[in-house]
Amino acid sequence: MTDENKYLRYAEKIRIFNGLIPEEVEYILHHGKILVFREGETVFHEGQLGSNLFIVLSGKIAIYKKNKSIATCTVGDAFGEMAVLNHEPRTATAAAVKETKLFTLDEKQINEILEKHVAVRLLLNIIHVLSERLEDANERIAGGTFA
């Protein structure tokens, strides 16, 4: 597989990379780093200050609020973006359900990317993901399944 095909696959699998061309995906990936978490290992805790966005490359992450599971992130899902965007403490805890490989960008790296033209597409994709989460939460509230 060529590098171009590899980055094209990332653009298709990772929602916040949707619509980016392979060169843009490569640019973003070269700014961050890869982390591996063992089963049960915590990525971050609720209330902790955070400045990293995470993307699941393999494995599975569970998101907990007050020890109650509220979401699961699998390959291609991003999480942790709310604390980076609003500079508030983490609103939930994230932990690896099984061995998980994550791609991460810290706030400084994100700001470097935002100075480039890929910023608009990346931000629109993040907004789209957040909007879907809000819509899902609204549906759960309306249906009475939100505690």
C-alpha cells in the first residue's frame, strides 16, 4: 500500500479527517504522537485539566461520568476535544477497555495545524462530531433514557 493510499484510508476511517486529502492527513499525523494504553489503563480522569485530543487507531475506549459508562469510542472516533476547545476540566474519565492505540495532538500542535489551510475542514469535522453528540444527548433526554 502506498503512503497516499494509507492516508486516504485514514481520511475515510477517522471522522475528523473526512474530506481531507492524503497530504493534509499526513501533515496532521506528523504533528502528533502515538500512545498505547493497556486494558484498564486510564487515559484521563474527570475533573483533570486537559490539553490533548485523542483519536482511536485500534482498540476501544470507554468514557465514564461519575463511574457510569456514557460512551464507547472505537477505531476512528475522536475524544477529549471538549477540554481542548473550551479550556475547562475534563467532563468525564476515559479508560482503555482493551489494549488501545491512540493518536494524540496537544493544544500547541493543534494550534500549529490551525494556522494551515487544513484547519477549516478539521474544525468543521470536529463541529459535526460535537453536533451529533449533542443531538444524541437531546434524543436521550427527550426519551427519558438520560440519567
